[in-house]
Amino acid sequence: MRSWRLKAHAKINLFLEIGANRNGFHPIDSIFLKLALHDEMKVRESSEFSIVQKSGYEIPAGTDNILYKVWDGLRGRVKKAFRIEISKNIPSGGGLGGGSSDAASFLNFLDARYEVFENVQDKMKYAYELGKDIPFFLIPENAAEITGIQDEIRPFMSRSTARINIFFPGFASPTKEVYSVFDKNVREILTKNEKKDKIKIYLDNCSLELMKDEVFNDLEDPFFDINPGIRDIYEKIKQRSSLALLSGSGSCVYYMPGQYADPSFPGGRIIKTRLLGCRQAERQRPLEPLFGGSNPSTPAIIKI
């Protein structure tokens, strides 16, 4: 029986500015960058829907898995069931967007194969309702500035292929709890526009090592308030690396590898990868090579 192989790339945040809670949602300003690190999925039609983990990190089981939720909401349009075998190389709950990326790859597959959406905007809205990070992974570009309630996406191509190491402490971050601590301690945040402008210039020049004093993540302090046991190792990583930052709401810290030995931590793991460059991103455009052809151009601003 015919099967299809999908890739789902991880992401990091170069900066993450969080606004005050608005009716249960937080506006953000951030730059997302895709990584070469990716999950691999083998998909084939089946008599019933199932997800089989072949290797790697643990995944949510059954109906709790985002891939099931993608299919469940579309089963009336697709009228097919699938067996999905997944090699999970992106740790869940690490702030790297692994689940969202898996969902986006599966959505792009379903749409390309079975034409389940009327247009790109329809697909973006469906993805957005499933998870606010998912629309970023639907675009073919390797980078984007994300603003608003993650409902404004400004895609662009980053030329950098810098090597990145990721420290995963061995446990998932409780995202809701991190945001809850943020809400309790939120105060008027001074503008970081100058920092953001410098980050964009350094990225454009492929000079990530110069960003050390500019990168920031408003969720770092809330995350370390909940997880004080790994604050020290994070500080050591930050001292030794030319660039280090918590990604998303954690629990992974990414850093540029240097001359010092990688950190050690009970249950922790170092994942070595690099930024997904322009040429790699072009090769990973969601309709190629599975279905041939090319994608339509991406709007300068996508509003969901």
C-alpha cells in the first residue's frame, strides 16, 4: 500500500515579548526560526486511525495527540483513516514547537492530497483554532515575525545556517503554569524595540554570535520560578556561549556551541542541530517532492 513520508521541523524564538493577558490570550512579538532538527512521519491510508511511535521521545497517546485532533476535525472532508508512524526527534514540551509542526505537516499533506480546504486562509484558520503555533509551520519560509495573538505572520527567508545546540533537561514545561506565573508578576514592560531592531540586523547579516546582549524571553523568569533546579545550569550555559536563550515557554535552552564542554545534568540531553537555511527550506516546501509542482507565493503579511 502506498505511503508518504513527511518531515516536521522544530523552531526556536530569537526573542519573545509577551503582553498582558487579554481575555485568556497573550499578545506576543517574536521571531521564529526553523531548525534542521525534525520529526519524521510515515503516513498511509488505513481502515482505522492510529499513531505508532517508532522511536524517540514520548508522544501523547490516543485522542490527546494533536495528529488525531487534526484528523478528527476533518474526517468528514477527508473520508479516510490513516496509520501514522512517527520518529519523534523533537522533545515534547520543550518550547520547540514539535507537536505544532507535526500537525502542520499532516495538514499540508491532507490538503495537498485530498483538497480539504477551500483556500490557504481556510487552512490557516483551521490550524489557528487547533494551536496558535501551527500556522507558522504551514508556511514554506524558514522564518517569520509573529505578532498579535499570533494572528499576524510576516514570513521571510533567513540565510543563516548557524550551528545550534539544545539542552533538554528531560522534562516538559507546564506552559499554562508558566503563563499563570507571568500573569501574577506582570508589570508594565519597557519597550524592547531597540533590542529587536538589532536582532533583525544581526540575523540579516548571519551574525547570531553578536546577539548575546540583545536576545530576551519574557517567560524565562516565570519558567525558572517554577523550575529553580535548572536555573544554575542555564546561567552556566549563558556564560559560556555567545548566544543562549530559553525557547518559548521552555523547557529547552538553545545555545551556540563554543570551546567549552557541553553541560551535564541528570536526565538531561544535548541535541545538536543547525538553523534551517534558505536552500534547505526550499527543498522542504510542503508540496515538494511529494506531489510535484510549486507553491504559490506567500503574502508579505498573513492575517488570520
